Amino acid sequence: MVYSSRIRALPRMELPAIEQFISSTGTRIYRLPMIVFPNGFIAYAYVVLGAGMPTLVDTGSGFGRSTPDLLAGIDAISEQFGEPIEVQDIERILITHGHIDHFGGLSSILEATGGAQVTVGVHPLDRRVLTNYEERVAVATKNLTIYLQRAGVSADRLPQLLEMYGFSKQHFRSRKVDFLLNEGEVLDGMEFYHVPGHCSGQVAIQIGDVLLSADHILPVTSPHLAAESITHYTGVGHYEESLRKLASVPGIRVALGGHEGPMHDMYGRIGQIQERLTVKKERVLDFIRQSERPMSVSDVSKVMFPDKHGYDVLLALLEAGAYVEYLYERGYLDVTNLAEFEADDKTALCYRVL
């Protein structure tokens, strides 16, 4: 059962409909849109009522109008659906994964609720993203620097890419975590599945016949993947395993992602994504096989994702590397300049098809 309404009195850009979903367990789930980045990028948070204490799933980015959009959405639940709830009634916050557009607004939402009574949960692999944020940024930036050097990014281009990476990471400060969302645990009727690939600690949440799939499964976009050499439990291999895990969960009527629309055939969508992953792997092999010389990750990214600019250049490098890494680790590729790399570990690795 789905009901739609419109958020009123929000300036500049009209948001998508707020939607109510009622699970087979009778839990009411409200899907709240937010503009999380200045370019108009939309993400969704969820208010879950009827599964223990009032629960908020994800908090937006904290940038721009993200938090005002979320607070207006919570107000709209009362105004438009007759639920006796306001932001101060939220007692529990679940973070689906450690990407800024899903947890960056945590501090602002805790402040809006009064904070003292609210508990925060996240998967163990993303706990340090919240509790030791500054440390995680420093370590990830160092890993990214090494990765980009080995990918073949030039020394003059490297600082610009690192600056873009760090820009969105400057406004969040570490927060405490009160409990962990472990694989297979059930909390007030909500069951958690660890689905890494897009993010190390990403979880999907089953509530009866409804699945909150976060960014793991989206109806249109294949979620961005990055090399596991930067952050463990990301990458193509983990993502494929996680897709198979959710494909084996029976009885999901609708899946609700962190972006884009509801999915009324989650299993069919998983099949589409799996086919797309296979095509991308074959394309990377073809690019390298047809090249007149061995290719670096940077070379592959330019062919795989042409005409990218700005921050999208960095995303292209990370995703191309995820596929090269997957194929190399499984014996499809070989490094051709090993002696040069042994002499200088900042040397770009160059690959050929075995």
C-alpha cells in the first residue's frame, strides 16, 4: 500500500513526493526526500514507525538544504498522514553506510531532536567513520594518494584530485555510536544484512516484505564501486557477493533505495545489475586486449568513462580501478612493468590480458 503527498512551502526546487509504505508486519515506513548536494542531487531518509521506538534511517549530508528538507519531511508526516510525530520523538537513528550523503547530517539531526535520548547504530565496518572520522579521512586520503600514483595519475594532477576528494569531508566531526548493526541480527522486527561493495559497512534492512536497500540496489543507477586497495570490503567482488545474498532473501515486495524510485521487482533489478557487471568486466578486458601497449588504470578510465570532468574524473578512476583490480586478482591480467615498479613503488602499474 502506497500513499503520496507533496511537501509544501519548500523553496527553490520542488522535491519528489513523500511516500508511505506499509509492510506485511504493519510497520509504517515514510520515505523523505532531501537535496543533499548543491547540484540538486536527491537522497532519501526513512522514518520507521511501529517497529519499536520511532526510528530514522539515514540523515542526509548536512550540506545546504539537506537538514531543512529532512526536518520539513518529518513535520509533513504529521501534517499529511496524521501520524502524531515530530522530530523530538525520534529515539533511534540507523546509518545504512558511511557515505557523507547518508550520515553527514547526523550532528544537525541530533541537535534538532535534543540528542540526549537518541541512540545511533551503524555496521561495525563503518563505526570508525562516525567515531574516528578525522582519522579515517587521513588514512583514506593516504591510501587514495598511493592508489592514484599507481593508477598513473601525473604528479601535477594529483593535488587537484586529492583536494576534490577532501572538500566534502571537512564539515563532519566524530560522533559516538551506541550500538552495532550486525549481520543477521533482528531489532524490533528489523533484520540487517551486511551488503558491502559500494561501501564497506553498508547494510540493507528488511521490515517484513519491505527492504530498505540503501545504495546497494537502485532502480536505475548501478552504484559506484571503488578499488578495495583504498578501502577494504569495497569493490566488484564484494558487491557481486552481496547481490547474491539479497537475491536469496525471499518475499520482498518492494525495495526502497537511498536514491531514485521504489523497486517493485527487486529480484529482476538484481539480475539486470549482475548482467551489467559482466558487461563492464568484458569491456575492460577488451580495452586492454585491443590496446597497442599495456594500460594503466588511468588509461582504462579514460576509455571506459570518456568526457568526464571535475569530480567525475576521480569517480571514474576509482571505478575503473575496481574492475582492473578484480580482473587482476582473478588471473585475467598481468603486470608488465614489475621491475620498474620494484625500483620505484610510485610507478604506474601497467596491465595486459593473459
